[in-house]
Amino acid sequence: MQSIKLVKHCSPDGYTYGLKTYAGKEDYRISLATDIVLTLCAPYLHAGQTIVTDNYYTSLPLANALLDAQTHLVGTLRIN
């Protein structure tokens, strides 16, 4: 049985602005987590916004990709 994951882009007050389903292997440019963030936040890139992520999505490649898109990143990091 294959699992399906739903990933949501939400506002601080809980409204859902975007939704992505993931049902298995996909081709991704950098990593799955980075591509999910870049896909869901595409409308907010190049606008000087700040994206907040948890430790699953926060990474140096994501931070660099967002900086290239004039967007900031705030998030927790895993020790590894």
C-alpha cells in the first residue's frame, strides 16, 4: 500500500493558501522538501517576503534558492 502525503501552505491564522499532494517518487531539482517549499511559495517569491518552515523543510539549499529569489527564510534546523 502506498501512502499519500498532503503538504499545505498556511497563513499564521490557519488559512490554507496552497496544497500539494505527494504519492511517491517524483523528479525534483534540489530535494523533495526544497521543491515543495519553492512550488507552494512561488507566488510570493521576488517580493521581499519571509518564508517560515519547520525543521523538515529548512536547509541551506532552500535558503540559497530563496535568497536568489529575493525571499528570506526563518526556520528551525536539525542537528544533522
